Amino acid sequence: MKKLLITGFDPFGGESVNPSWEAVQLLPESIGTFQLTKLQIPTKYSVAAQTVLAAAQELQPDVILCVGQAGGRDSITPEVVGINLREASIPDNAGVLGQNEPVIEGAPAAYFATVPVRKLVAAVQAAGIRCKLSYSAGAFVCNDTLYALLHRFNGTPVQVGFIHVPFLPSQAKENAPSMPLETIADALKIAIEAI
Ligand code: PCA
């Protein structure tokens, strides 16, 4: 079987839960041709990517798929691109406020994700779950992690992808969009089958 390293983040920004890690934990141990290794990573610049890189060094995965929370989005959103920028209005879980600084000094401006994002979107949509491409993973820790991984595995056979997921209903205030945990987990499973 092929090896898939899948990650979810810990809660951040005052939340007590992060749907990304909750959904990853619900996934079976194998999906399609992939054996899964699940890893929770901290919402901290650099540390998140370093944690994934250390696990990848050990596991030698074929695919690395990171999952993160994007509160306010109403759909499952595979990310098209990671950019070499840190810039956010909230600090990470180490108290670091990234402001107009690169993820990796002197590295290229951006890399495209190397999982087949359009195929993933089509498969999840076909299951009747709200899903669309996203052209920005933001400039906070999720983008930081995606960019650092794409930089590291650029030119190698290792495929790297990132999927942002909505708030859970319990997190969504007033009319904010959300998605049930089981639906998020189903979408991830379908997306993995389509890689
Ligand atoms: N979402 C944040 C970081 C961790 C997470 O789950 C982001 O979109 O950058």
C-alpha cells in the first residue's frame, strides 16, 4: 500500500476544538490504496512544518495531506497554492504575530499544490458535499505549513496538499457557516480516494 501522512491542527484563536484534527481522527486506518498515518500538529509558525517534516523523514510517505480550519468558509476547500508570506491579524499559539515576513528567506514566491486538486473537488462535489477550489490558504500557519512542505518536496515524487474545512456547528456564531463533523470526515475520505 501507499503511505499517506495526514495532519490536523490543534485549536487556536480562542477556540476549544479544531475541526481539522477532529475529522482526521474519525478517518479509517486505510482508504483506497493508502495506509494512513495521522498526526496532530501545533498552530505555530515553523514548528508545524518541522513536526510534519520530522514525521515524513521517519515514514517516507507518498503523499502528505494537511487539513486546517478556515472559519467563515461554507465549503471544503482544497488549496491551489502556498505563498512565501507570513501575515496575520492574530498571533499563533506561541504568541508570534507574523507581519510581512517570508516563510523561507530567499525562496520562491509560491508553489502550486502537487495533489490533483481539481479531481479532489470533483469527487467531493459528486458526493453532494459543498466543495470548491481555494486560491488562497491565507498567510497564517496553514499557508506557512503548506508552503514549507511544497518547498521541501519540490521536484520530488512526494505529493503535498492542503484542505481547509469549515467550522463545526458548535463553533459557528450567529449565521456563520458550518459543516457537521461527519460530513467533513466523509469529504476527506472521498478526497483521499481521488488522489
Ligand atoms: N487554521 C489556521 C491555522 C491552523 C488552522 O487549523 C490557518 O488557516 O492558517
